[in-house]
Amino acid sequence: MVTFKLLLAIVTIKQWHTLQLDINNAFLNGDLDEEVYMQIPQGLTIPSTITGNNLVCKLHKSIYGLRQSSLAKSQADYTLFTRGSNDTFIVLLVYVDDIIIAGPNLPTLQHLQDSLQARFKLKTLGPLKYFLGFEIARAATGLFLSQRKYTLQLLHDTGYTSSKPAKAPMDPRQRLDDKEGDPLDNPSHYRQLIGRLLYLTLSRPDITFTVNTLSQFMSCPRTPHLSALHHLLRYLKGSPGQGILYSPTSSLHLRGFSDSDWATCPITRRSTTGFCIFIGDCLISWKTKKQPTVSKSSAEAEYRALAATTSEMTWIQYLLKDLHIKQPTPAFIYCDNQSAIHIANNPTFHERTKHIELDCHFIREKIANSTIRLIPVSSNLQLADAFTKPLPSTTLNSHLSKMAIHDIYAPS
């Protein structure tokens, strides 16, 4: 999904064209490199000439539900394919049977579409408008990505379409743990809702921290967790069409915000990592994640968050290279912890950093080769705060506006 959002940002900034295709029976076009057998499916009539016990079918093509199906399509784990250069450059993004084609030259895209149509049975869906539950609205002012229909269906299924809206996704004063309250009689309902909300976080950075926190209690959800979940649904009621606006006037410079909340988990005392990454003004990646180990100081927790942000940003730099987007200047990472910045820039702080895992120290290598540059930022301008803690509505709305998060369907 990060690749998808990165492509949307580049399409908007560089004014590329897009086309969408849907392949019929995508897996039936995949060849198998190994012998694969399956049980006789129900309803299949066996010819009388074939006898024996424990009969199986030998597959000649991959099928839906087959464990080896995706491997039969590609040896790699990537879904992004490119070809050509300059005006003939084409990007092809594949998700099972849904395909996006993008590039600067529309006739070139149409020629590729015709070539694919001559070989495969597919539906041509025209310019990109709806992809995997994401709604894409494009205008001269930019491109808007949202999951409005998905959100409205979620509110309808849960009976919250007429509820009173909440101003924030989570009460900043609330601290959830695994002891308070009574266990739920029907935990499966809670788990199903969390699963649906996790998919919604792909276009809703504002609910990422709350959903991440609530998902940590799925093994044994209790009444306070359900109450917090209902509060989140009431927040969605207030802005079901909220999404990301990509500006055509944005630059192509990569920058990110990295933050952590030290030892805030009341159960494990682990810290929370949060980051968000932009290309220009276009938000393309964000994450909230509990750190795997306990940090001895806030500087260590911030340093681990910087490592996670650098790792994600390095991967995005590889994607940009594949997309022929040059990055002549280092990517910026904004951090509000001076100690973490000094540790990353100064390799002589042995006594303070010898207990930190070596894999975190690759930040120094990225700084040394001018791939990454750390920039100090004041805490009140740290956008990644929204991914490490529940914020009051005024602070959250201020951060969201700086991330270009809007609800274009809201009454003006």
C-alpha cells in the first residue's frame, strides 16, 4: 500500500495518466514450476475408466486458494514493474488481478493495455477511480484518496450512522491495560471490528494509534476496550470521508518525522515508535508500533524510532530509483530529541550507546554517505506525535491539516 500511495503522489505531481485493468481468473494464467496435487473437489464427476482409492487431481495451472499460487506468478515479492524512460516510461502495479498502469504518455499506456487485452481476458476500467476499496478523486487542485464508502458501510453494519460524533479518536486521559474491566462475552465481534479498522488505517493516519492500541487486546478484550472502540466509531461518524489530499504543486523531496513515547505501555513498559513520511507535501507512509525491547532512556527510545524511520525511508528511496525519480539531496528526518540526534551524529558516545543493538547504528552510515540528514524540530511541530499517543482534538486537527488530511465531503 505504501507503493500504491507513492505512485499516486508521483502521478499527481508529474501529471501522469493512469489506466486500470481487471484480469479475469488471474491465477488460471499462472504456470506451475512444480508438481502440485489437490483433493478431488466436491461435485466433480470421475470417469468410470478411472478407478482406485485416494484419488487426487494433478494441476496444470495455479488456482485461487492454492498456497503456491502467488509463487507461480513471480519469484520475487514485488508488485511494481517499470519499462522505458522519459516519455515512454510505464509503471505497472499489480495486486493479484487488479492492475494500475501509469505514465506520462497516454497512447503508450493504451498500447500496453491493448497488448494485454490481446493475451488475457480482462476488463478495461478506464482512468483510476476505485482500487481495493480506495476511492480516488482527481481534479485540477490535486488527487484525493479516501475510503468513504468503506467507512459508511462499517458505520451502517455497527449501527453508528446516527450516533453523536466524537471530536478525537481516543480520550487522551484514558490508559488501557489488560486487567481492568470484565472480559467480553462475545470477543469475536471485537476482533472482527478491529480487523476492519486495520484496513481503514491505510488511508486514515488519524486513527492509526488508536487502532494499534486496541488491537493489542484482541486475545482477551474487556469492557473498557469495547468502550474505547465505540468511541472510535463515533469519531468516524463525524468524518467518514476524511482522506489524503495530494497536491500537484508538491516537490519530490523525501522527508519524514520520527518520534517515540517512552515506556508508556503499562503492561510491558515498552516504548511506542511513530513515524510519517512525505514526498514533498504528500503523505505516503506512516506507522505506529510498540518497540520490541524496553528502552533504558527516552534517548534510546527515540534512537530506535529513528532506526525504524530510516529503514522505511531507505526502502522508499529504492522505489523512487525504480520510478526514475532522482533524489539529489539527502532525505530529511525531523526529530525532537537532541540526545538521539547527537548519538546518531557522534560515533564516540560508547558508554551511552553500547547496549543498543548494532542494527540501529546503520543510521550513522546513512548520515555519513549523505543519504539521510537529521533535522531538529520543536515538540509542538512534531507531526509523528499523532502516532505515539492520543492527542487532544485541537492538537490532532492541527497536525492533520499539516499532513494534508481533509474531508472534502464535509459541509463548508
